[in-house]
Amino acid sequence: MSQEWLDPLLELVGRESSYNPNADNPKSSAAGLFQFLDGTRKNYGGNKVDWSDPYQQTLAGIQYVTDRYGNPTKALQFWDKNKWY
């Protein structure tokens, strides 16, 4: 991971979960640092990931951001336009 990814990645996590690995959205299945939905969790490790572990959440989150947006800066730009990523 590039050092230049750190600030936008931290900003995304701050917006999504306020850095709380136990964050739970009562209106959807979104949970954890990156607010993964059930379907996304299934695609990024499912039961093989200990979703209560912030480190494992972060690894899955970085992979998701990279797969979908290419890098955290682009993910944050998408969030700025849409208020989600």
C-alpha cells in the first residue's frame, strides 16, 4: 500500500464508521470500519474473515477500494459526489 493512500483511506473510514470496527447501520446490513454490506462481505472473504477483527476488516476494505475504484483517492472522490462509496 502506498503512503499516499493513508489520508484518503482514513477519511473514508472516518466517514463510514467513525473508526469504530463495531459500527452497525440499523437501516441496512452495513457493518464494520468500511461498512461492508452482507453481499460485499461475502465477496471479500465471507466466513473466512473474522469480521470482528479490525485488521482483517482493513485488509478486506483496502482490497474492495482497490478493486472498485483503483485507489482510495478515487473512492473518496466518488464518496464526495454520492455520499457513499
